[in-house]
Amino acid sequence: MAEENLDIIVIGAGLSGIAFSRFYLDIHPKHHLIILEDDNCVGGVWGKSRVYDAFWSQSGLRMAGFSDQPIDLPAGAETYHDIFEAKYVTKYLEDYVDSHIYNGKCLRDRILFDFKVVSLEKQNDEWQVWGSDAQTMSASRVVVATGHTSRPVMPALPQIEHFLGPIIHQKDFGKASNAVFKDLSIPNVTVLGGGKSAADMVYASVKAGKVVSWIIRREGEGPAAFTAAAGKGPYRNGPELAATRVISTLSPSCFAEPSWFGSLMHGTALGRRIITSMWGAADEACRKEANFEKRDGARPGFGNLRSTTNIFWCTGPIGMIQREDFWDTIAKNVSVFRQDVVEMRKGSIGLENGSEVPTDALFCGTGWDPNYSFLTNDRMVALGLPHAVEDDDLHTAARWKTLLEAADKQVIARFPQLAEPPPHFEQPRNTTSTRLYRGMVPLCDKSIVFLGDVYLSNAFRTAEAQAIWATAYLDGNYQLPPQAEAENDIAYMAAFSNRRYPSHGQRGNYFHMDLIGYTDRLLQDVGLVSHRKYWWWQDFFSPCLASDLSQMKDEYLAKYHHQE
């Protein structure tokens, strides 16, 4: 494998890596492409090693999967407002890499499993990849598709050496939880963290018959806001309604083209009052669904799950209820603490208020490290990835400070409501924002692309749109604007992320509400339009579905006239 003459190396066989490899080979079926995967299976967060019973899709069936091959659920599969279990995505992706064959070789045959990339460097115009087993390979171009759920963050727990039970991050919950659940010597399970992944582990642990405690630290973003799954009218679920251009227009977006409706909503006091009222109603609907004050049989600590997340601003975690019995299961069976851990003990966890939580196993939903461990710090600085502020030279630091300040003024001028965010938790500002164009490519090197590093609400659509854009870019069918213009675009995107999402936008790549604006912009960049509806009202009110992108391959080939 190391001696093969490679055209391109893809690092990661999650959604982004699979989507790019498929579209790129649709256009270049004879190219030598290899995918390096750290795990022993495909799918990333959807992989066989990571799924578990309480893990469900956060999108409905029509919004999941890739455009060229729908997800088919077996007869009798359990669904909830068209939301379904993650295990069906797992099977879909396993089948997907087997069914896509190019030049006699399927995608699976191009994947090198259990290949942990430890170093990526460029030497003499070739990217050199080193694996943990000293295996090496090189190619003139590389696509980094490791995403943002690859490297778990484990909490620093005081006196952790005293705790003798298993401590498991959500990344390993799928392969490790069954052993814990079957072990009769582990009756007491504690989950640490306030987000959606923590809630899934809590729910699964209760259903496994364990005595469950849930600890959310006192500081930080707090517990997640959980929206209802049900849709309204023709929309099968909440995500379908949210993925319409009419709803998208009710959220400020740096990617959307100016329109009379957007100007009315964001540029006038009346429009802003309407938006504030609408999103305030969404916050209230979450609280009403949970019914913290009057839920029958709720334990005393249930109210500690009352979220302060402002959904419009995404000031904290946001999830979706995927089971009818979710809130009853939590309220009646889980001891919830909003306290900081002060001591790990044998068989228990000590909290700052003096409580002692019996614990035989600890599950951690404590987030992810977004950095690329296989790149040197100098390489990250050179490529424009987020890095320590002090690593910039004085000239570069001053230039980007000026660019970001000017961009921030532009954002506020267009969206005045973003000048005054609500109270929120703010992450420490110890790194620069990203300097990748469209969140994918550095300005200094045309031979490397980063996929899956932009946070949006639907990973399938994001992965496919980025794959199309990246293919066009690597083919030379899309040229970046001149340096100064590109830097202004990058600064505007980063300044918007920081203003629009004050708790998460410091790195300039968080755009939870911008799925339609971002993916539309990528396809507009490369001149493709087949995803849009013919009639304006259909385009405005229809949800954006996976099948919308089904004509992209043919449109691309017709536009650029070169299948090899």
C-alpha cells in the first residue's frame, strides 16, 4: 500500500470522508484514492464500535443518508416522528462502502482500517503520512476528514486514583457499556456532563436497570434544552420544519444572500420583535415539555435539569427528545446534581455541597478536543488552523485584529440584534479563530482540504455539500478570490460566528442554525443549482431533504465536461 502511486489520501472514514471519496470518485473513477481510518469500522460517530441502544438519529429519515442511496428501514423498525435508531445508519454506511465501486474497487477496499495517523507533513510538494506502526505513504493532495468527534476530552477529577471503577467517555460507551450493564457488581452508575450525549447515557443506564445519578457542573453551559420531535403540518418532525428556507430566514446568517424578507426581519424593529417572540416561544416549549414544576413522581433533584439555554443564541447544549418516555424515565429514576466534583473516592463521588454520590462506574459526556494531533504547531499556524494567540508574529496578529474588528462592525450593521447577546457562558479565548476559507481550505496551500470541521445541524447534508465543493476546488473548477478579498470573507465568517453564537463561536466555525445558508453558498460557489425547487414557494417552504442533492453528479459532469 505504501508503494502505491496515490493521487489523494483521505484521513477519516466518517460521513465527511465517505461523502468526499464517493463524489470525488464519481468524477475521477480511475484515480488512486485511499482512506485511512483509525477505527476498525466506518462511520465515525455512527460506526459499529460507537452505537448503542439509546442512540438515535437527530434528523428524520428523509433528511438522513446521502442523496444517491436512501436509508431503508426494515419492516417493524421503531420510529418516533420519523426519527430512528442510529444502528440503521451504521448498517447503511457499511452497505454504502460496499456498494460504491469504481474501476473494479469498492470504497471499502480503499480503506486502511486501524491506521492511526501520528504525523502529517509536506516535503518536496508531497504530503507524507506516518502511522503509529511506522507505516508511511504519500500523495500530492490530502483531505483531512477526522471531524470534531474523534478525540475525547476526559475531565480532570480530583483524587481520581482513589476511584477503582471504570471511567468511560461517550466515545467508548457503545463498546464498553454492555459489560458494565451486565456486571452485577456495578449497581450504581453516574453520568457526568449536561449535553445530549450525557442524556443518552443516562437514559440507557436507567433502561439497563442501574441506579443512576447525573452530575452537571455548577459552572459552564449547564443542562441541555431538549426540543420536542413532533413536526407541524406537512413536516414529519421538528428538524424538517427547521430545515426550510422560511425558518432559516428567521435566523441571521452570514451566508444567505440579502432579500427583502430577510431585511424586513433583521433590519427593522418590528421584524426583530417577531423573531424574539418566535424564538422565545421555542424556549418556553422546551420548558413546558419537561414540566419541571408539576411532573408526577419526579425526584427532588429533577429541577436541576432546568436549562438556561437560549435556543436562538445556542448559549448551551441543544438536543431533541427521541422517546415518548424520556422525561418520565429521567424524572422518576435519576438523581440529578448541579454541583462540582471535589473528590473521587472508592465507590463514590464527593460533591462541593457535601453530598456523596454512590458510584461504581462513571460515564463522561465531557466533549471533544477539536485540534489535529498529527499536525505540528508550526504547521497549524501556517495553514491557518486555530492556534495559540501568542504564536502569531506581531504583523500577522495586527492584520487579523484589524480584519476581525472591521468584520464585526459589518455584522452588527447588518444584524443589529447581535450587538446585545443574553447572559451566557463563554469559553476561554485562548486561540485564534479559523483562517480556512469556507471553513475548509487554507489560503497558502491548494493541496490540502479540511472537511467536517464546521459545526452545523445536519452532518449528512454538510458532508455532501462540502464534498462537492472540495472536488470542484481540487479540480481547479473553483478559484478562491484574491488574497485580500478572501481574508475579508474569512474574517466576516469568523466575526459572525462569534457574534451569532457567543458561547461557541470563538473558533469561527460554529454555525448551528446556518445549515441551509452554508450549504447553499457552497453549491452556489461552484455553480450548481439542481438542489433548488423550480417554484419559489416550494423552495421557500419545503424542507431540505437528502434527495435534493441527487442530481449533483450529473450536473457537475455536464457543467465541467470531464469524467475520466
